[in-house]
Amino acid sequence: MAEELSAKQAMKPRIAIVGAGNLASAMATALHAAGYVIDQIVSRGRAACSQRARRLAGELGSYAVTAARAQLHAEVVWFCVPDRAIAASAESLSEVTDWRGKAALHSSGALSSDELASLRQRGAAVASVHPLMTFVRGSQPLLVGVPFAIEGDRRAVRAARAIVTDLRGKPFSIRKQDKEAYHAWGMFVSPLLTALLAVSERVAGSAGVRRSAAKERMLPILRQTLANYAGLGAPQSFSGPIVRGDVETVKKHLSALRAVPEAREVYLALARAALRDLPTKNRATLGKILKR
């Protein structure tokens, strides 16, 4: 078994991970599990970053180095750093190795592969490879079935698609000019959804339900709503007073939410969106009410 694993690893490119945060940890762990050798974990010189890098490297049988000491022998270098740091990180590593023949990847959802232009100029093929997934401390999401939006140079795209397939993800092509809208889409399905849940807890508080209790009481309906959406789609999953055209109930909601103004604004925005995109009754009357 060990010999078989070693043979498979020998056929895969070695990968260096630049970064040691939540995304870097999840990607490095998944790549290692898929049979890739993680050659190095490259971090900034800060103590906390170096500590995380050493811990991650220890778990994967890799090496932790600071950017100042990196040598980058790996065939693929994957930048898993915040958007604002990608170009600067690439530039800082541009002279530590011969980039000809290597693939350099980054995982920004909003930025294109051109953030790695300094490495392209030195012979690397570059691409952006973004998993449509959320990465937070204390959670290790599976990447099986996760869509990865990919664009960039042909050779880097080919390498990225092979890697994502090995991760059992779902690679798909995206145009550079569509990255910003794509990332905004991702905002709606995770960070802004989390914000909506936080606002929902505040509304529960106005109804006399403590936030800690609200979370537990919300989970069954949340799970069923997602199950309905997955199985039936948005139109057939939409329920409540708007789909029924219950004008008086919507009025009562808006009155009660004056005690939570931010939540009222969210309610109005989403209700107006529902009138545009989902089946409703009494659409004209509801539209007038929701202009308030």
C-alpha cells in the first residue's frame, strides 16, 4: 500500500502552499489526502503566521518556511492569501526560483489570474482557481463536489483542472471579466446568508427569544428550507404570506420590525426581490406596501 501511494505521488506535481490561514489549511489538507506532496508551507515572518505554518506542515509531513527563506522546488505554487496580498506575495517570491515550467495559482474569487503577472513574466503559467466554499476557523469543509471557478493560461488551467478533479471537485471555466459578479454571487450564498441569520436572531430577540435559543429553534426550518430548495428549486420552495398574497400579515410584520430598523430594511429588500423573482399573489398591492 505504501509503495502504491508513493508511486501515485510520484506521478503528481509537488505543490507549495503560500499562506497558513483557513483556506491554506483546508486546501493543503485536501491536497495531501488526494495524494499530493506538499513541498513547503510558505508564510510571512510574523510569529503567529509562522506558528500556524509549522503546525500545518507538521500535520502533512511538510516543511514550514518564511517567504524570505523559501526556495520553491515544487512544480505548482498555490497562493492562498488574502486578495490584497496576492500580487505582493508573488512579487516577493519572483526571484527565489526559476519559474519557467511552473504553474502559479491563486484562489481569489474576485481577482483574475493577472494578479500573478510578475510570475508570468518570469516564465510561469498562471491561473486563478477559486472554490465556491466557505472557510472559517474551527471547520474543515470537504471539497468533494465543490465547484472551482478556473481561468488563466492554458497550461496552468490544465494543471488546475487535473488537481481539482483529483480533489473530486467540479472545475468549470470562468471569464476574467466575470470574476467580480461571480464573487458577489458567492457573497449571497454564504457571508450575506450568515448576516441574514444574525439579523434573524435580532428579530427573535424582539419577540422575546434569546439569541442562543433562537439559533437552535431556527435550525429545523433552515434545514428543511435548504432541502426544499435542493429538491424543488426556488419557486416551489417559496412559502409564507407573500406567496399567499396575505397583505395584512405583511403590514403587521413591517410594523413590528420598526423596533429593529436594520432588519426592516432587509425584510423590505428581500420581499421586493421575491415580488420580482418568485410566485406571489396580490403582487400590485404588496408592491405598494413594500415601497414604504
